[in-house]
Amino acid sequence: MAKSDLMLAIEQVCQEKNIPVEAVLETIEAALAVAYRKEFGNKLSNIKVEFDPETGGSKIFDVKTVVEDPTPEELEAAKGELEKEVRHDRTMGMATPRGVAEGVAEGEEEKKRFNPKTDMPVSEAKQIKPDAVMGDEIVQELETPAGYGRVAAQTAKQVIIQKLREAERETLYNQYKDKAGEIIPATIQRVEGKMVFVDLGQAVALMPPSEQVRGEQYRPGQRIKAFLLSIEKTTKGPEILASRAHPDMVKSLFEQEVPEIKTGAIAVMGVAREAGSRTKFAVKSTQENIDPIGSCVGQRGARVQTVISELGGEKIDIIEYSDDPVRYIMNAMSPAKIISVKLDEENKEAKVEVAPDQLSLAIGRGGQNVRLASKLTGWKIDVLRPEGMEVPGTATEGGAEAAAEAVPAEEAPKKEEGGETAAKSTAVAEEAAKEEAPKEEPKVE
């Protein structure tokens, strides 16, 4: 049997809006019931409509549940309450009485109260159905009025549109709610001030300034990979936050490029990131004969270069995790070579001693290297010279002032040609750097 034009139109709307056909049909039936109840219905009727999309016709029913006979006082009180609710609904522009919904919200006592709109006394029900018992449903078909079609179309239009929007929002939320923490391909839709709107295909995500990478330029039509930070349900549809600066984005990119991370052969133990500049990425092997760093780097650096390219050239230090905090801190301070590490476990502080020619590497530009190492390990790190003199400035887990900026003016690192900073320390440090002292193995204390 060929489908009617109405059914074809409904299916087309459902396909465009990506919503189930059943949801639309239920919405149409609810809208038709509202239209009948508003224009032709009795205030004591509980209207249900069965809509046939093939013919465009509908059948109208009054559905009631059989309950025990109420007392005259209960019946009078129930009718008075219903009349009050109907007057309130007309004043507020509502189409349906509130009695049933409020009865559910107000507790068990309200549920047992007789409601002439939805309930029918058993004595009255037996006149319609002789074998009726409490709990049965009495369904009576009502006559369709002559002008019902025109009124129904006008009244149902806005209700159907609203229900379709609600169904579309619910479908979008269900589609994306489980994708938080994932990276998906996206397109920049538009840029409004500092806000960037990202087209995910079926929905639009917002990328606020705090989740953007400093220095990245976003242009409409530009294709990017977006990290879905959160998906929240709102009255206007799902609110999706996207990010390019979150540390977990680096982790997700490596999961896509390194099969060993996906399978669990390599575990990601921590990520410390300053988006657009540098990231420290700690990994360890959960299986023997697997090199965690080599697996992440890939053959000729192919895997890590793919991640770096996606991040716009951001530097990535791949660190091998160790259960020994001394070894872990030494690895995290890479590429600086560490002479010794002293731990204060009570205060979770670490004093790291480096050679004079390693100061600039240990501190990093603007204190970045020691700051990221502190975030990665969770230890407060102080950098010391070999003589035991502490380098002013510390790095804490939450980020700290740049250690280099705290060095006295005569000892501050100076910028040379090419923009690189060199650790030009005191005369004593310079003389020590010139001495050809034999290399010593790192000491662990």
C-alpha cells in the first residue's frame, strides 16, 4: 500500500531533524487532544486521540479508570478543585488541567483523591460495562465535531512545532552525551569576538577563550580536531563545550596514534601542558619488552610528529614514569641533566641540583621547564647550584613564578641572538663551567 502524502511529509521531517517517527506521531496525537479539549471537550473528559497518518483522520476517546464510589463530600470537593484549576489554566493560557501532575508531586495522599476527570465510580462504570471492576479502563469513543479539522490544525500547529524542537534537542543530547572526553573532527563555523563556534556536524559547540590555544588563528570554514570537554542539557538544547587547550587532548591524540596506549600495553601516567608552547607526557609500560617512549615516538618520529602537527608545532617531552619519585623527578626535568635530588616527603618538596651549564635547561624559558615538571610529578621543585646555593624562585604543582625572573639582575639569563636564553651566572659559576671536570653519575639521596 502506497504511503499518503502526509506520512511521506512526516518521514521527511524526521529524516531532516534526525528524530524517530514514533515521537512525531505521539506529538501529533497529543496536540490533537489539546485542540479538542480546548474547543469542544467537557472539563470532565480525559481526551485521548488516535491519529492515522495514512488517511489523515483521527478517533477521539474519553478514557477513565474505574475506582470505588466517592462520598458526596469527596465528589463535591473534587469538582470544586477541578473548576478552580480550569479557571486558573484559562487565565494562564494553559490547555490542560494540572490536577494529575500536581497529584503525583504532592505525595501518596493526593494520588488517592478522587479525580472526576480521570476516574469513574464503579457504580457508574457498571452501567457501561456490567463486569467492570476497580482498576479497569473505560474507553468511550466520542463523535468528531464538524469544525474539528480546521480548529485542530490551527491549534496543533504551534504545539507540534514545539514538540518537534524538544524531540530534536533530546536526540542531539543523546547523540553527544557519551562523547565527552573524545576528539572529533569539526569545522569552525564563526568567530564572534573572543568566542569561537565549532560545527560538529549535528550540533554547534562553543570554544571559550580559556580553551583556545594562544597564537592559534581560527577562521570560518577551517577544519580542526576538537576535544569535547562537557555536554550539558539545557532548555535551549545541549550545551557543548569544545577545547583545544585541555591537557587530555594530548592524551587523546596519542591514543589515536599509538595502538599500544589504546590496548593498555602502555599507560599514560600524567600530562602537564601549557597549550601552544610545551607539554610533558609521562608514560610507562605495563608489559615486558615494550619501550613506552619508543612506541610513542614511532618509527623516525612519525607518531609524535603527527601529534605535534595537529597541535601546531607544540613541543612535547615524552617522559618515562617511575614509581621512584627521585627517578621520576629526574626524568621530568628533562632535557636538563640532574646531579642529585633530595626529597622532603613531609612537605612534598624536592631540591634538585644541576650543573651551572644546565641551569637554563632546568629552569626553562620563563621557568617553564621546572614549572611543568612540578605539575607533572606533583612535587614542589627547587633548583640548586652545585655549591648548594638555591636558585631564587620555586615551582609548585599549581604553577609558580618563573624561576629565571627571580634571579638577581647581575645573574639573570640574557637573551642572545636567535632569542635563546643562556644561563650567565656569577663569575664563580663561569669559572666552574670552564673547568674540565670529569663527568659524574647522578647521585640519588
